[in-house]
Amino acid sequence: MSYPSWSIEEATRVLSPLKNVQGPVLIALQAVQERFGYVHEDAVGLIAETFNVSRADVHGVLTYYHDLRTSPAPARSIQICVAEACQSVGSRELVTAVEKKLGKKIDETYADIEIKSAYCFGNCALGPSAMVDGELIGRASVEKVTA
Amino acid sequence: MSTVIYVPNDSAAISIGADQVAALIAQEAVKRSLDVTIIRNGTRGALWLETLVEVLTSQGRIAYGPVQPEDVSSLFDSDFLQGGAHKLSLGLTEEIAWFAGQDRVTYKRVGLIDPLSLKDYEAHGGLVGLRKAITQNGSEIVAEVTASGLRGRGGAGFPAGIKWKTVLDAPADQKYVCCNADEGDSGTFADRILIEADPFTLIEGMAIAAVAVGATQGFVYLRSEYPTAITRMRDAIAIAEKAGVLGSSVLGSKHAFNLEVRVGAGSYVCGEETAMLESLEGKRGVIRSKPPLPAIAGLFGKPTIINNVLTLASVPAVIADGAAAYAARGTGRSLGTQVFQLAGNIARGGVIETAFGITLETLVHTFGGGTLSGKPLRAVQIGGPLGAYFNSSHLGVSMDYESLAAAGGMLGHGGVVLFDDSVDLAQQAKFAMEFCALESCGKCTPCRLGSTRGAETIQKIISGVDVPANKLLLLDLCDVMTDGSLCAMGGLTPLPVKSAMNNFPEDFTGGAKK
């Protein structure tokens, strides 16, 4: 997925429909991330000013949630579920095999790809599960995940 | 005449190829000049049979599964459009033992209908409850829900009617109904399937709750890991608004009710109701102390009904068919049905709705068929990451709130995860602590710091360092977490840890492998 580069004007446009939302900070951050693929540092001040909350409040929310990111995402994304139901059908072994095949470590960031631990996609009867570039994969194998 | 074929559009089914199967059926039909109508229904819940293709015949729906993309051409060769014999033929769907043994109430329409067809929904008994509710006053509806014995399906098991009565009796200019669809427990997916397969049931349940207590605004807090459910829910709300089920006049009544989906941002603890409220208010998902109860001062400080998806989705049936019909099912103080989810290392995984009181043995073996790997079953975790690990001596336990508590566990959201004999319970216990460390909101010290110390201590036990002393220390830490944490995150993380130690002591002997 490709995103436009950060611009304060575009971000202002993204935020303007949210003016009347009650409790807007998380929604505002999600909207910025949806538009630009991440939350640029200048978005913090913009959101604080737009909704009349402190920068500390916005920063607090931004750093609390796993989904929110402060740098652009690599082009490719692999998330492997490592929660209990997937562990029972070999997600630990899957992670090791994917790391070996790609020569990369889980939960570390690379320029071209991101391999992350995930905690449940609700596909627990067809595990191990993975999400590859936004697509849910059941009965995941090294081949399916790295295809 | 066009032949109707059902191919699920559930995200689990799609994860193993349902979209390809649907596309290939359409292509093959064109190639063979056959007139077919493909309906993308929700899953029937037998995820082990996905992709489950059904053909509507004069006898009823005939099932084929699990269908792989490469099977499609041979299905046509076998004349499956007339219900022809094929190696994947399962006969009439209703007669498959796995379905026939269930008692579907909350899941009555799941998998039967096109999820976004309001016409299908009404043809299968939808909106009967809401139509009845708008003719009743709030106390009548609340009394019905109370009499049904319906309890919170999110995990705590609190009686829904009592919660609703508190909100009904709280004077306020604004009240809310919030649906907790932050289904973060590993091994659970019943909320997701309900929303993807039959979203109008949830809308109807929430509307009944709103009409009962005088709430005019509702929110569905849905986790970001469920993109298909988010889209489906939003589409269903738009359709319901257009049809006048939601909006300024619910089904032409004096009641207004608007509904909005708010998407989570990857925080497990936001499934705890007060953390969810904070998140709905756009803040960090840090839990609140209670009191005040959310029923008195909840979202934006106003009286708020918070219920899980399955609780609210059970309400239409309770109102439509009456409290007595619902309460006739179940056992003791666990009345009605529970939507169990069979997951993990299981041969026949999926959703089993049945009255409370079924044994774990029946769920795991009769329905589940044992482990997927074929190796001996060693452990079963019930109730998600905060639930207990049981060994095979517990298979006789009755699946209801009280019996599971008496056995040292909890029902939670009804997830049942199987592990074969390759599992190492010390590793599972360590994972429970690590998950708590990762997801703790940080408010309570025993949870925030204790979880990290707990994982370290279990690692010491695994490595054989001073094992008896570290086991004692771990048990002491578990007590501090249980007693010193405000919510279930820190309070119940000791449950998987201690149950693993109690039920599988041989895994905690420090290096000496079994």
C-alpha cells in the first residue's frame, strides 16, 4: 500500500470532519495513520490544537496503543499470531522457520519488511494464523507466509 | 431455474481459500453454461469443514466440504448442483451430527443467511424481539431479561438484567449502550463470527437494550484485528438506519437510537470494561477503579450498559420467545446456552452452541474429535489467556460458571483450547506472565511489575535455579497479583500459572525433562 507523504494541510483536512466527535484523540490519531500510514511527530501538536487538549494527552494516547506507529511502515508486513491457540499448533516453530528463511528476526524493524508478533486474529480453529500484507492466512506455513 | 449455492464469506473460511472456491464455482458454471446464484453466507461454525459449500435442493441444503479450490471442477463433474455424490459430500447440512447435536439460540441464523440481507434476517425470525420491545415499557423488558437468567458472556458472568435495572433506575439526560466486541482472548472467535454472519442480531439486541433503559446512543467497540467484522458491522448499521431499525424513530416508535462502530487499537486490556470506556473516550486504555459502576457513571460519566456481543445477541431471542424458554435451558444458576469455541490443536474446531452443563469430554471428544495432530491430549485451557490449564482428569467437568469455578478455573468467554503432549506447561505459564507484562495498562504495580518478575522467576525454574524456593516465590507473587490488581489482567494472570503448576507439576521440576 502506498501513502502520500506527510503534509500539515492534508492532515488538517483529515481531522476537520472529526470536530464534533466526543472523545476525539484516538480517532484523530487513527485517521492520521490511515491517511499517511503512520503518525508524523507534527500530528501531535496539530491534534492537540485542533481539539483543545494538551500535547501530553495526545502523546500519551499515541504511545499507549500497539497499532499506532510513529514511522512509516515497510512495504511488506508479516504478522504471526503467537497466542496460545496458535502455539498449540506450532506457531513458535513457524516463527523460527520464517526467521530462518528470511534471515530476519521477529519484532525487529527492517527497511523492506516487518515481521511482528500478533495476539489473536480470531482464527483459532484454523491455526497457526498469520496476517500477510493485510490478508488473513489460516493453517499458515513458511511457504504460505513468505510467498 | 437458477441453483442457489452458499459459499461462506467468513474471514476464517476466506483464510483457507473460500474466495477462490467461490470465484472458481462462478467461472466453472459459466464455462458449463449452468445457471447458478452464489450467496456468500456467514460460516455455519464448523470451521474444520471450511470451505463448506452448500447447494440448495428440493430436500434442503446439501453440504460439501472441506472444499479446496482444486475440488471445484470435480464437484461439477459429480453434478453437485443436484446434490450428486462426491468424496466431499456430507449429505444434508442439518443432519451432520456436529450440527444436529447443537442447540442454537443466539446463533440461530448464523451461517443460514446472507449477513447483510435484512429480508433474510426477518424471514428467519429477526426483529420479532424488537417489535415486541417497543410496545413494552422499560421495566417490563428488564424484568424479562432478568427472568431469563441471562448472564454476561464476556467472562464475568454478571446477571444482565440486574445491570440493565441499575441503568434504567439511574436518572440522567443521556444514557449509552456499549457493546464490548474487543474479543482479544486467544481461542475465542464467537463474537467475530456472530458479527460477520448475523450482524443484525447484535443491532437488534442493542436496540432492545436502548429502548429498555432509554439510551439514545450506542457504540460497538470492535478490535482492529477484525477488519472484516468492522466493515460488515458498519455496512449492517447503514442498512438498519436506512430501513428505520435505527435512527430517530426505532421501527416507527418514539425511541431514538443511533449506533456507531469505534475501532480499537491493539490493546488487549481494552476488553476490560472500564479500559474500554477510556478508549471509547479517546484516551489511554487505563482501567478505572470501581465504584462508581459504569451502570451509574460510565461512558462520559453517564449511565451505560456494557455487555459482550453474545450477551446482547442473545437478547432478541429472550424477548421474542420469552424468558421461560431461555431459562428452561442450562443448569443451576447458568441458564440458557453458551457459545463454546473449540480451538487450538483440535481435529474438528469451530463453534458449538449448547445449553450449559455439557461436559468438557463431550465438547473435546464427541464434537472436537480430539487433537488435530493425533497425539494424546495433554492440556486444555478454558477461558482464554487468563483461564486455567486443565489436565485429562478434569474432562468430566460440567461446562457452566459454577462448576468451572469449583474446579479451579473459569468459563471466561467460552474458549476451549487443546494442546497435545508436546506442550510444556512451564513455557505456557511463562507466556501468561509475558503476555500480562506486554498488555498491562500499568495502573496497578503488582500487574505492571509482577508480571515481568513472574516471567523471570518461571525462567529460573525452567533453568533449574533454586527450584523449590523459586516456586514458593512464584506462588507468593501470584497471591500479590491476585489481591493487588484492580482488574482481571493482573488479577487472573495467576490462574493459568498456578493451574499449570498444580495440574502439571512434572513440568516445573527444573530442567529434568519428563
